[in-house]
Amino acid sequence: MNDFTFEEQNLLCIYNGAGGGIRAGVIAALTEMRGYLEPDEAELRELTGSALDKLRGMDDAAFSALDLIPDFGPEDAAYGE
């Protein structure tokens, strides 16, 4: 149940900081963000719902073990220089 897709991992990387790096904070940040989604953003709503289900199904220790550092490809490496 804790196998996050690549897209879910990216979402978690984005909201990890907003959530203070703790599972409950990320759940709160994602839940708040979902409240701002428009009806035509169904794909993001589904992605967020799936990530929230997985987050709620894990404990804090499992969340802490996640590698939530963005994995930039070679094309993105030059962007930060």
C-alpha cells in the first residue's frame, strides 16, 4: 500500500516542505490544496486522493523513511547552475 507512483512522489516532494516534513503536515497541506482544485482538475484530484490514502495508511516511521528529495534529470541539473 505504501508504493507511491512517480507522480505521487513528486507531489509529496512539493508538499513535504509545506507540511513541515511530517506526515500529518503533508496530509493537511494536500487536503487543503484539494479544496482549491477546479472541477476540470480531476486528474490532480485523483492523484492527490491516491497519495492521501497511502499517507493515511502508513505510520510516521514509514513516512520518515521516504526519500522525498526531487530527482532532477540531467536536463534539470543545468537549470540550478
